[in-house]
Amino acid sequence: MIAKEGEAILNKENQFQQNINSEDPFIKNLYSDLNERINAYEQEDAVKIDKMKWKDATGSIFFMILIIVYLVYSLV
């Protein structure tokens, strides 16, 4: 099972490399650009994600409360 997964990964890498070395200029440019973007993304600290804080949600919570109060007031 693990051997098949490893084989699939190698096949994808081979397919990716074949597309980079393609004779079709569009395919070659497309995959070369994609490879550059992937490498740049992996080198950046773009993976770091901050958790949402209360001050980030206060505006949305405030508007939800206003809508709820309006709906309760209009239905009563």
C-alpha cells in the first residue's frame, strides 16, 4: 500500500518534470511559472497563520446583535 503511494508521488513528480521540459511553449511556461511560485511560497513565512482574536470579531458580533434586536423589535 505504501509502495503504491510512493509510486504515485514519483509519477506525479515525473509528470510535473515532463511538463516543465515540454516542447510546447505554453505548457513549459505554465509549469515553470508554477514551480517558481511553489518554491517562493515554501521559502516565505506565508504558512504562519494567526488565530482570530476577540477584537477581530467585535464588529461582526455588534452587527449581529443589532440585526437580532431589530428583528425582535419588529416582530413584537
